[in-house]
Amino acid sequence: MKKLRFGIFSIILFSAFLVFLWLPSKYVVPVMMYHSIDIAKTDFARANTVSPENFARQMRFLKEHDYKVLTPDEYVEITRSGREFPSKSVLITFDDGLLDNYTAAYPILKQYGFSAVMFIPVADVGTAPGRWDVPQMSWEQLKEMAAHGIAIGSHTITHAYLPDMGMDAARREIADSKSILENKLGCRVDYLAYPTGGFSKAIKDLAAKAGYKAAFTTNRGHDRMNHDLFEIKRIRFQNTDGPLVMQIKLSGYYNFFRQSKKSY
């Protein structure tokens, strides 16, 4: 009996040692994805909407648990270098350029001194109602945020699903949106988010040729480790995410357990 117990204990100990060696190689910096910071008004918007109160609570969670919020430049530079990320690193992103990103999210980000990337569909800037029948941010609001530590990225011109387009049209959506944003805002635009997360190898090549440093998807593609800077997986944070869910999503191992999805 003692030999059996010792054998079982040895197996458990050895297994724990293997997990200890294996886990660090599966760590991925969480890239947080938000859309609307408001009160959801429709079932369609609910999955993509976090109330200002809950967004503030989630940002406070980062602060109180000593997370380091990276700029996209820091994220890309460390990824390229192969160095280890600082402990508890995260990157915060927003899609669609909704006005509530400026009126609700931006003040909270400033309160905590957090950076973020906001991905803008160029044709929607300044429209009311815009996407989801809510107003979009103006050029002046985008300029203000860009001057105060918020990175502005492209979400193409028309928020088109890129894999369904011809290559010439996709090239215009990707490259021209970058040029327009840079000309209007007077700052570099180095990052792209694929609308609805859809991409292909050809789409990634177009993004690289247009001069982007990196491009972000949703949970699409098979690179769970985010080694490929042109298909960076992100994690959707929702209105119902409490402390336990926050800890799971921010663990650094969440990507490894998510269902892998085709890129388009």
C-alpha cells in the first residue's frame, strides 16, 4: 500500500512539474476588446456593450491588481524582440469609433492613466446616427485623444468584410483608410483591425504592404500564441464579466482554451 501511495504521489508530482514547465510557453498577453461603452438598447448590441459603470469597474480591477497597460508600440516591440512581457501586461482596444468611446470610456482611461487603441471606420467619422444607430466620434474628438495617449487605428473605410472583396477593393479599404486617418489627424496610424475579424493570407499581406505594424482579429485564425503580428487574437470583455471571469480572461492562458475559428 505504501509503495502504491508513493507511486501515485510521484506521478502527481511529476505531472505537476511538467505542467510547471509547459504553462509558461502558453502564456499570451491578453488583448482586451471593447465596442460600445453605454447601456445596451437592443439584443444585437448587448454582446458588444459594456455599461460605463461596469467598464469603470473593469478598469479599476486592472489598477487594483497591478496590471501594466501597454501601448500598441510596446506590445509590438516586445513581441518582435522575443523578450518576456512585464508581469500582468494587457493591451486595451476599441472597435467602431462610437461616440461613447469618447464621452464614457476616454475619461475613465484618463482617470487611471491607461492607454488604448481605437479602431476607426473612416466613412463613419462624425455621422449621427452611425453604426448601430448611435453617433460616431468626430475628427476633433479623435485628434484630442490622439494627443493624449490614445492610439488611433484603422477599421478600414466602410467596415467591409475584407475576405469577400476583390484585392483592389480590399487594398483601398486597408491602405486608403490609413492615409486618410493620418492626413486628417496628423499622426501615424500603425494598426489595423479587420472588420468582423475576417482575414486571409492575402489580406494580411496587403496590411503589411500598406505599412501597418500589426493587425488585429477577434478569435479567428489558428495562431493561439499571437506570434503573428498580423493576426492578433483579442478577448471580448462583456457587461456581465465579474471578478472571477476577469481573472480567467486576464490569466494569459485564456487563448489556449478557446475554440479555434477559421479566419474567414
